[in-house]
Amino acid sequence: MAALATAFFAALAFAPISANAQDYPTHAVRIIVPFGAGGPADVTARVLGDALQEEFKQPFVIENRPGAGAIIGTQEAVKSAGDGYTLLLMSNTQTANESLMPTRKYELMRDLVPIASINIADLVIVVHPSVPATTLKQFVALAKSQPGKLNYSSSGTGTPYHMAGELLKSMTGINVVHVPYRNSGEARTGVISGQVQMMIDSVTTMAPNVIAGQVRALATTGKTRSAALPNVPTAEEAGVSGYEADIWLGLMAPKGTPKAIIDKLNAAVNEIIKRPQVVKVWADQGAVPMSMTPEAFDKFLRGDIVKWAEVAKTFPDQR
């Protein structure tokens, strides 16, 4: 009898969670985007949010909470209830912050749980047209001839654009000064206006500026040329052997979010990112879907934290 009673109460304990997961969502879900409006994370969140809203017949509301290198928005997600009604749009900014921002009040893999990866895009190295360099080799030579005189913009310390810049510095031995802006839009304006000489940005958002002649593209950062900028060589082709950087996006949820809800969202995201119309939109912008189970995404995140911790060791002065 005792064993039966134990089994009964155990089943009773799990019943509400299963029922909630089956009915989920019953009201609006917010997706916190800890980056400024108009950037690749914001655009991706809105495409995904619209599709999830259509799938689940409930609003998925995008809430931009930029600032402090994504820490403000991430902290907001960490403080939220683990009930599936707050999600976090995240990127390699947050994995880099694990080593770059020691004073943050959370730990990514302790306080949040992985849901799904979304997409991954190459970056592009661009300079203002006034810079006397038409190739990456020429820019490296120029920077070496003027150590500390040239600068580059990013949307903040720890962002993929910042980390890509520091990786380029460490691999080429150049000394260009990091100028962090409040968001990617301002950083982009910085290089377009000539306030800074160089930026490494997402192909997704910078390609139109390259095509318009507002900036000059020196190289893309993937293994192969970008479909969005097919005439631009990769960094490998341009003379920096082994250099690769990218920006990937994914979803996490506050600790305590039921596994059944995580799995339900993962299945929905993995189906959405394979839809032909979504694949085409991202392909035109230089991004490709990245599909993983929650467990595989967990492993990926932990590996990315280690990767950027190694890069961070090379620039302690930038913290």
C-alpha cells in the first residue's frame, strides 16, 4: 500500500506540469532581446516570434532590453519565472561575457536552460571608403605601420563583433583600438560616417551598406564565400589563414522551466527554421539555420564559453 501511495502522489505531482506543457501557451509569451532594434538578433527574434505566434495561437511579444553588452536583458530573463512565458534571445555575446564580465550577477549555464539554436551567419570586415586599403592584407600592413592610430567599432564589449576584432588582432599582430558603442546600429553608423576606420559586422545587416558603397568590404569570416557578398573573399583567401568568426543566435529560458515546455518549444523552433520561406530570407542575408536538440545546444554553449575564454586571455586590457 505504501508503494502504491508513493506512486500515486508522484504521478499527482507531475500531472500539473504535463498538463501545463500540453496546453502551453495559454497567454502571451515575451522574448527578451538584449540587443538594440534593427540588428540581426532583433530581426531574427521578430521572424521567429511571428512564426511561433502563428504556430501556438498566442502572442509572442518582442521586448528589446539592450545595454551593458547584453547583460541588462539577460539579467531580466534570469530574474523571471521559469514557467515558459519569458524566453531569452541570445548569441555568442553571452558566452563571451562568461569570461569578460566577472561582475555580472548570473551564470549562463546555472541560471538559464537551453531551448534551441536558431541560425548562424558569417561576419564581414569593412572599412570606411577613406581608408587607403582595398584588401585585407593592405589593411593589416596599414595598421602595422600606424600602431594604435586606427580604430574599430563594435556594439559593446563581449559582442561577436568585438570578439572577432580581438581575434583578428591576435592573429595578425596589429594594434587597432576598440571603440564600443551602445548598440550595433550606432557602431555601424560609426564606420559609415568615418568616425572609426573599421568594423566587423554581420553580413546579414552590413551587406546592403557594402552594395551601396557606404563601406568597403575586405573579407568575410566564414569557411566559404557568403551568398550575400559572393565577390568578397574569405579571410583565408585574403591572407589571414585560419581566421574564422561568426554570429549565432539561440533561445534560452529561466532555470526551472519545465522540460516538457522546453521540448515543445525546441520542436517548434526546429520546424520553423527549416521552412523554405525562412531559409530563403536568411540565405539572402548570409545566415543559415542551425538546428539542435536542447542537449546538443547545451554542449555547444559550454564549448563556446571555453572558446571565447581563450580569446579573452589575449586582451585583458579590453575588459
